Amino acid sequence: MQIVELDIKLPYEGRGKILGRLFAMVRGRIRDIHFFPPDAEGFSEIKMEVVEDDTRGLLSELRKIIKNGKVSLRVLSEA
């Protein structure tokens, strides 16, 4: 079991559809979440801490969902 930080950058106009699918996927495992306003280019940033067993599987599923954005993953702690 690991606690990972997901740093997700999405286009602001398509954020709602992607967030709905994302939250359905990680529901019940979110520890902390922060939403940042869009920058000058129109990208919104989301930082989320999630408790996860299979980080590679999570990252591959996120990349399938998020096509026009960027996803990065950082392991905070291992249990």
C-alpha cells in the first residue's frame, strides 16, 4: 500500500467530464485534494493524494482517461 501524489493538468473547459470519471475510479481512497485555477494558457491543475496498491495500473488508467492533459505521479510513502 502506497500513498501517492497525482499532479494532473487539464484543459479548463473539459475538466468536468474527466473529473467525474476520475473520482469514480479513486472513490474512497482520496486522502487530500487541491484544485488550482486555470493559468494563462487555460490549463487547470489538480493535486491529489491517493492510497493505492497498484500505482502502475492507476497511472495507465489515468492516461487513458486524460488525453489532452498531463499526469505525473510521485510516491510519498510506502506502508
